[in-house]
Amino acid sequence: MSNERGHQEPAAAAASSSASDWFDESFAILAADLDLGLDAYGWLESSAEEQEQGIDRMVTETLPSPASTLPQSSLGPVSNSAASSPAASPREIGQPRKRKSPQHGSQSCQVGGAGGGRGQHGSQSCPVGGAGGGRGDPELDRGGTSSNRKPSKKGGAKTGAASLERDARWAEQLLNPCAAAVEAGNLPRAQHLLYVLGELASFSGEPNHRLAAHGLRFLSLRHLPAGVGQAAAAATMKILSFECPTPAFTGVDPRLFRASLIRFNEVSPWFAVPNALANAAIAQVAASTTATSEPRRIHVVDMGVSHGVQWPTLLEALTRVPRGSTPPSVRLLTVTGAAVGSSPPVPFSASPPGYDCSPQLLRYAKTINLDLAIVHAPSLDTLHGTVAAGETLVVCLQFRLGHATADEQLTVLRNIRSLNPELLVLAELDCSCRSDGGTASEFAGSLEHLWLFLDSTAAAFKGRDADERRVMEAEAGTALMAATARRGAAAGGGREAWRVRLASAGFKAAAFGGEAVETAKALLRKYDGGWELVPPSPSVGAEVGLRWKGWPVSFCSLWRPAQVGPELMRRGA
């Protein structure tokens, strides 16, 4: 493990009246123009003084104001009008639209219809699911082919809205039958659907075309050779080949990687809201010091996917806990290796070579007079014996175990339990596995979640095809590879299965405080109106859920060590 402390850093520029930035002027740059190229990311080489400008925006937008000890009712309901994307026009739903210039011809894409020959002239008709979509036209890319309004909570209207959105998602209605045809060895039907997908797929344009492109890439690289054999797959791929032009996280320039993380958290709550809930829970633990006890040092184990973006807000929050409760020091331990020995890596968990946010975090901690130490550990196994007496240990396990098997998940959870943390924060994708063990079934479930990501990201970026958006979507597309890599071995079962595994590992559920939930609600107001926070309740459990247009995306939950019985002790809990 490597260790870095704040006092090893040169003196930073004097702090302003509010928080200083450890990402320099990146926010201002990105807000001015989302379509900057790689040459525009020269801010990383700027001076230390310039790197201290701009974190105010990240911190103040994700923290309540100092006077935020308002009653919950004063926060009011979540507004859906502030940043809502415009609803889709009739032209966007159910109407064919030109996908290419006239010289490129057209393609009729009726599923089960005649084969899709290329190069034919005329207009395109795409009645699959009742929706078309302008490929590569940013003016048509406004958050998907369906309305951004949330489904009505009334039964009939909600069912109707969900049905209309399903109909508009035509890419899944091509990709899923294609995967099933490959798995059944039906090469003619698979080839027909692959050719149709090849005409429609694009890594730019509206979400359906992007989903088709990512799905086609998976089918051509992984599923087709396994289903019909290498020879038939090679013959098909001579005609059809699809590669993503943007690399995943590990192949991105570190400057663009950092800018993409910042921008995505600024425009989408996909990770920002779970991070805010985790930070609020940690701050609550720090503030729980009684009048008769001394403040304790905070030790946070980071097993997440924030790559440092989460922590400035937490550091600022720790300086604002009630007087006398500010921790004397904070130690942030980042687990850099995989939570389990899986390949390919879990989506969003890897980072490009050369990326390290530690210097910026240390400089920022110095500006707010907080003693911060950063430690990097290759694996969870190396943490035993590292917790010092008098430290409060919190483990943040966020979006790292979703593709692991049930046994692997249980092993990791028991390993965490053996550290005896004060608190475990678990955030994961909110999906119940309906897999029958086949690749096509796994593929269908992954497609559904990838659609939610692409659709919400299109709304977040207002349809603009920015570099940061392409980077995040390219990494999200790797979920198709990760989810099907083990052919049905990944654990499923949704929230209830997680509760069972956590109980088996020696944890008991804990509840978020009302202030933490209200903070998350306040943060969600700044994002698109299609997002919805589902607070804890007797019907849904103690977890806090996040939904996009009524569809579950993720959940965040708190867990504390339970009383360990003899059986759990023998099994290493």
C-alpha cells in the first residue's frame, strides 16, 4: 500500500471564503462548450494556484447550505420543470425519419420481413416498435424517442405510459430476437437481423441507434462466434463489422477521463445521488460524537467507481459537522484492484494509466484545514490490521459486485465484516435477474439497463454529442461484455437477494437519516425531471431507490455489523 499525507504537499494558494477547486477551471471550460476536443484539456498542466479555482460549484451543488437545518417540509416537493428535456414530438414517435443522405439509400427494417439489402434508394421505414429516429442528427436526439415525463402514479395511466415507452424502444426488439436466433443456431434469421442492425446502428444520434450499435458490437465480438461457430461468424463479419470509435475508461487520455467524470456528475445523478447519500451517512457518523467523548478519526475504505470525484463534498461536509465533532484526521483508503477476480473489469471501475487524483484532493484538504491521508491498496485482503485504535471505519461498496457470482459476493461481504466497520454503504444497480442461464437472457437484462443509461444521458447532455458523453457511454457499453462473460453465473435476485447475502455475512440493515434523504432530494432537483427518488418505506424497505421515467436504476443502503453467532464465526464472518 502507498501512503500520501497532506503535510507532504507544498503550500497551496490561500483559500477563498468558500471552497477552492482541486480540478482548476474545468467546470467553466466544460460549461462553455461541451464539444471541446482533446487539445482543450490543457488545464491539467496549469499551475497549482490555478488548480485551486472552481470546486465551489461541485461542493455547493451537492451540499445543503450552512443554514440547511431547515425542517424537512421547508424543502418542498421535487420540481420536474427546472431541467426537463422537451417531450418528444410526433415526428420523434412513430414517424419514419431520414437516416442518411439520399445518396446512401435506405433500409426497410420490419422484423421478420424481407432481408435488408443495402444501397436501395428511397425513404426509410422503421415500424419496429413504432418508432424511428434520426441517426446522427443532434437536433433529434433529445433524451430518447419517448417523453421525458415520468409515468403517472395512477394505475391505468402508468401502465399505458410504460407500454408506450416499451414500444418506442425498437433497438431491443431487434437485438433480443437476434441474440435468441444466434443461441438457437438459426444463422439465416440471425444474419438478417444483423444486417438490419448494421443499417440502423450508430454510436451517434438518438439512444435507440446507440443501443443498437453497442448491442451489435457485443453480438459480433462475443455471441456470434460462440453460437454459430467461428467459420460462419467470420463469413458474416466480412460483410458486417462494428467497432466503437471511443475507447473505454482504460484507453482514454487521463485529462479527458477526469473531465468526463466531472461533467457526467454535473449533468446526471446516476452516480451523484448515491455518492451524496453515502457522504451524508458518513457525515452523520462523524457528528454522532457525544459531549463526553472525543471526536474520532474517520477511516473510509473506497470500493466504488467515483475515481475521487465523490470525496471533495465529503471533506467539506466533515468540516461543517456540529462544533467539536469535526474529526481530527481523515484517512481515505482506495482499493485499486478488482473486488473479485473477474474479467473484463466491472464497468466504470477501471481508470486509465497515469490517472491519480490524490495530489488535488490533498491540496483541497489543506485549504479547508482538514488533515487528510490517502492510501492505495491493491485488494481488500491487504486491509486487515490497518485500522488503528480510535478510528471509525466506514466501507463504501458502490457498483462493484453486480456482475459477481453469489459466492463471490458473499466472500467479499464476509471479508468486509471481518474488518468490523462502523458502517457499510452498499449501492448497486436495481434489477431482478430473470435469466434462465442462457446468454440471450443475460443479454436482454443488460440491454434494458444500458437503455436507461443511454436514454438518461441523452437527456442530460441535451442531445449534444460531446466527448465526455461518448467516453461515459463507451464505458457503459462494456456492461454487455461483463454481464455475459460468465454465461449465467452472475448472482441475481434483486434487493431481496442482497438482503439475504448481507445477513449471511453478519450485517443488519440500518436506515438513512431524514436529513440525508432530503439532501438527496434537493440534489435531484437540479437534474432532468425524468428522475425520481424513492425514499425508504415499509413497502420498499430501508433502501433509497433512484428511478428514470419510472424504471428502477439503482438503490443505496446502509448496513451495520450484527451480533455474530458461533456459526458465522466459524465461517469467518
